[in-house]
Amino acid sequence: MINNFVPRSFGALAASGLLFASAAVASSAGVPPAGEDSGELVNIEFGKWMLVALGAFAGIPLIYRLVSVVYCQIRLMASLGLENQTYFSSHKHEWVSWLKINILYAPFWKNRHNRELQISRALDIGTLPTRFESFFLIGYVVGNIVFSLHKIDWDGQTTAILGEIRNRTGVLSTINLVPLFLLAGRNNPLIQLMGISFDTYNLVHRWLGRIVVTEAFAHSACWAAAKVMNGGWAPVGAAIQGSVFIQMGFVGTCAFVFLMCHSPSSLRHAFYETFLFLHIVAAAVALGGLWMHLDYKKYRWLVYVKIAIALWVFDRSVRLFRIIYRNIGKRMTTATVEILPGEAIRVTLKLARPWKFRPGQHVYLYVPSVGLWTSHPFTIAWGEQLQQNHKIDDERLSFHRQDLMHIGEKTMSLVIRRRTGFTNALFNKADRTPNKVITLKALAEGPYGKVDSLASYGTVVLVAGGVGITHPVPHIRELVEGYAKGTVATKRIVLVWVVQSPEHLEWIRPWMTDILAMERRREVLEIQLFVTRPSSTKAIHSPSATVQMFPGRPNIDTILDREIDRRMGTMGVTVCGSGSLSDDVRRAVRAKMDIANIDFIEEAFSW
């Protein structure tokens, strides 16, 4: 794939760096006002150097990205028409496999990355980053600590030291708002340019938020400590009550602290809609308080607040334009919600205006009658202009009445597992209808997400668990079609899908039926279905040699060993499923990288 080998945290850093560089230009404009003390001049210099360093570091992933794109394109062109792609089947340099095994694909600790750390059944503390992500995050945290404490006059009076730390942390907290809001937006063009995954930019956004809040709290705490040392707590209360400057800073700090306190993983997961609403309101209050705090004394650092607000306004404006343009025309976009076995629903969007998506991309779905203004991301599983005629294949899964519902319409489809909140309400609304199908007014915002092409891989193994099947299905369709046309290097595709019950096959039945009927599909595609909780052995039935069903869980090591022995060219392994499945595939891939040229691609939605 074009950008699978690009360190995605590098991409996030580059995005931050580019915005930092533009902000540095703004902050360096003009001559410092006469009489500005040496401490403020040091803060200005540190601010500039911090921004310049990050901006310069942004060039590294940009160059790497360019090299990766060129290499994958060369690999694709060189492999077209070749039955044996031996040259690309193994690493030419040992340091490449070492880097993948120990840095790029390695979890921070042992084999656990995407599986959440559970305190109890109801409480979790999130997931562990990869080692590379950890290097970036630790480096950024350490950098902020160094910038906060370097060149402080530690020999001075305690109150003076507190004053210097107060000013420095306030400046850094304000500067860090720029990358924080950059990575909070859905329409950041650098996300696609750098190949940043949804999961990674969420991770970096959360850590940037923690840094901003910590520095804002340190800023206020140093101010309060100096006041208490000089005259007790009474001056602190008097300042908050009597000074607009202090009041607004206090409001901003309280809003920032609230943002951190209500954002733990367990709270986000349990009350996502409430969390999101409060998060937006608190962020607006924090920015408003900080703006008035800085504007009161005309501090130069206000420019960073303006940049952060501009990024936020830009993102919201583009989102509003996209929603209106794509969903409102002669008619409005509608969503047909169908109840599926296994507490899942298939949502077929009948689009007001047709638009295209690439495999792996996602949309944000709004259903005003269910969730008002709230939206949730879902991977796009299928989209097409359905025709009146359908090919018939002896291996096709049985044709279903619901397959005929939108013939002749431009549609886009999602599969959603019932959880809490919005998905539960949507499920219940359809479940209350007599035929378990309901059509509602809806809005689809997107598509979002990095575009990954698997076309340059000779062998592709796609592993999915449960509803994670929505990620590989569009890739399979694209690769099988490309194989028939001779436009991809792929010679072998293996889908491994883990489900709890054979009934779950209904989730993708109409789309898999079309894939099984595609030209030359038998030559390239093999499907392995693993049923972990079959009702009986009779339920396990393999239709043919290329579509097989097995009881129990897959042995990923055995599957990869088999495919490595049969591989053609570079091998791409993707996974989309539960945290435990993703971590198991990651572990198995890392164990095989010494003997084969394998790239690992994980699709995950953390929120």
C-alpha cells in the first residue's frame, strides 16, 4: 500500500509542524515593544525555536512519504503482468525488517496495543500506543518540559521563579492550541497528505490536550502560589473577583481542567453523545476565556488563539457545506435501516447527490429523528449504482428480498453493530416496525480517512472480526476487479472473517454475492469463515474449495505460514476487528517479518 509503511505519528507531527511554521511567521512579525523584560524576550525566542524545530522536522515525513509513494508505484509497475514477483517477496536490507519488528509495528509493551486495558468490566483506561508513537509522544512531552524549565533563573527568589515558570507555561499552552485544534478537525488536508489514520490522530489529539491542560494548570498554579506566599489566600480570591484579566484566565483554566476530567476512556465510551456536547461547549468556553485574558493586556500570544479558532471555524464551515451540498437537493438523503441477525443493522443510504469513496474510508452518519445533531463514524462497506440485472453464480450466497430494495438507485451502505446510545436508538426504531425495516431522513458527511491502495501487493491477507468486515469488503471488490483487468499486482487474496454465528453472514450477503460473481474471481480470491459459536456442526458448511467454513477461532500463525509459502511478491496483511484479534495478527506478522517482506495495516476506531 502506498502509505502503510509511513510512520503515522510522523504524519501527525508533520501536520502540527506545518501549522507551527505558519504561526511562527505570525509571532515573529514586528519588533518587540520597547521595555519588554528579558524574561518575555526569552519566551519569544523559545516560542520561535520550538516552532521552527517542529516545522523543520515536518520535512522528514514529507520526504519519506514521497519516497514511499514512488517506491510503491515502481513496485506496482514492475509487477504488472508478472506471475512470479520474487524480487519483492523478501527484504533486501535487514534493517528494514528490524525497524518494522521493533519500532514501527511493535506495541509499547510486549504484544498489547489495541486491546483496552481493563480495570473492571465497566472501567478501562484506553490502549497502549506503538513504540514509534510512544517515542513521538514522550519526545513531545519531554520537549515541553525542557522549554518550560530551561533558562529559568533558579538562583532568584521563589516568587520570581514561579513568575518565570508561570509565563513560560502560559506561552507554551497557548502555542500548543494550534496542533490540538488542527488534529481535532475532520477536514484537515494534511491527514490525507501524511496518511494519518483516524486512530493515530485521535491519539495525538488526546495527548496534546493533556499537555495543554497541564501547562494551563501549571500557569495558574504558579500565579496562585506566588500570591499565597506573599499574602495568603485572600489576595487570590480578591484578584479573581476584582480583575477581569484574572477572571477570564481563571475561567479558561477551569474549562481546560474540565475538558481533561471528563475525557477518560470509560466516560467517553459510556456517555459518548453527552461527552461530545460538553467537550465542544467547554472548548468554546476555554477559548473565549483565554482570548479575553490575553486581549486584556494585548499579549502577542493571542495570535495562536486566533489561529486555533480559525482552524475550528474552517473545519465546521467545510463540514456544514459538505452536509448541505451532498444531502439536500431536489430530495434529501434517506437511510433505510434493516434489522440483521446478531443485533446488527444494515443502513443503505439513498444519496441526494452521488459521490464516490475509496476502500477504507468512513462517513459520519446523522439521523436527526434519532440522534438530533450527533454524528458517528462508520466504515463504508459498499456503494454502487444498482442495476436491474444480476449475474448468477453457483457459489453465490442465497438471493434475498432485501437485495431488491434499492435497485436502480445510487446507494452507499453501512453495517452497524448495536451498542449503546445512538446505535441502540437506531436499532430500536427499526425493530419496532412490523417488517423490521424503516426509512428515515439522514445526512452523510464524508468521505473521510486516508486512502490506502493494496494494488502493489502480490499477496493480500485481510483479517476481519465481526462488523470489522466492512473494511476489507471494498478492498476485495477493487482488487478482484483490478485482477481481471490486469491493473493490480495482486495475484492472491485471502479473506479471513471471524464471526460468532453463521447468521452473521447475512450482514454482507448481497455484496458478497456480487463479489463471488465477478469475472475471474475464482482464480484469485479465497474466503475462510471461522464461526466461534456454531449452533451445531451442521451449521458449518463449506460451499466450495474457495469458500470454506471452519468452527472455532483461526490460528493466525498457521494461516500466515501457509500464505508465506505460497506468496507472490510483497505481502500485505490487514486487520479490522476487536482489540484482541488485532493484537494477535500484529504479533503473528511481526514474528514472520524475518522470512518475508510483509507490511501490516491495522484499521481501528478509537474514540
